[in-house]
Amino acid sequence: MGGAAVGGPDAVELVPLPAERFAAAAMNLVWSNVVVENAIEDLTGALARGQWRVAELTARRAVHAALRGLFSAYGVHPLPADCDLVHRMDLLPRATGPIRTRARQLLRRTAGSAAQGESLHADLRAFVALVRDATGSGGFPSCFDSADDWRATLELGYDWLRIGTHLDVELPIDEARDLLAARGAHPWRTDSWPTP
């Protein structure tokens, strides 16, 4: 999330990716974290309303988004289709094996009651934390919880969008273009949340 790691304050490191691919992967990493947060917010709402099928679908959406972030953190670009991500983890180091195992389990989970839904929610949060630990994005803000968290999310996104724009990298998905067109206004709270 913070860019390429270097060995010290005066160090210079060679990143084993072309600049365009590095920026594209970084933008996908940031955006995948936004999508994860949005999916978890949707999951919370579905559970509160007893919408079990919606809860299952939003949990899967969060898993796929987290896996997009994982692949992006390892410089994979372009990304495989969502349905292929869990099956293409052989592209990643062996250390990601536990993430693959949990992802497969979560993608098969169902929720037919409040207890199953809460268990799914807790397991999904643990999975997201595991992925974020592996990708170096553990400090990503819970962007839909407050205006300050949304602003912090935008700051992260804008940093990478500036680099991506300079390198003429395609934005991750259409929603990112919509966010830029809205000048950072929150999609459903434009009346009360400030833009940077």
C-alpha cells in the first residue's frame, strides 16, 4: 500500500515490474480494499434484514475482491477472472496456501439463520485480516464507517491514481472512473461527507 519497499533511507531498489504494471497492480490493490469494505457493509445490512441469499453473495464478493488484492500485491496484472482466482493461486508463493484454503471454504459457505450469518461475518473478517496482513494493507481504513475513514481511503486512492494517470494506466474498473467524476464524493452520502 505504501509503495515499493527499500532497504534503508539511502537505499535504491529495483522493482521487478515495469512501472505501468506496478501502478496498475497498486491501483487494483487499493480498489479491491474499497470493494471489500463495501461488500462487508452490504453483508452487515443483509444479515440485519435476514436476507440470507444476499448475505452469501456479498460474502463471496468480498472474498473475490480480497483475492484480487492479494494477486495485485504480488504484481499480477491483468488479473484472472474472479471465478478463476481461487484456482489460479498457484501463481502465488506457497506461503499463501492458508489463504487459498480459507477462500475455498468461504466461497462454499451458506447462511440460513442469524447464527450462520454471524459466523460467516466473523470468518470473513478473519479472512480479510489474513489477506491484508499478507498484502501489507493491514492499515486500510474501514472506509464506510466515517467521513474521516472515507477521506483516508480517498487519499490512498488518489496517490495511486496520480501515478497511474502519469503512466497512462487504465483504471481498475468503471466505478473508479465514476468516483473521479464525482470528485471523491461518497456514493450515497454526498450531502454530508466532504470531498478532499
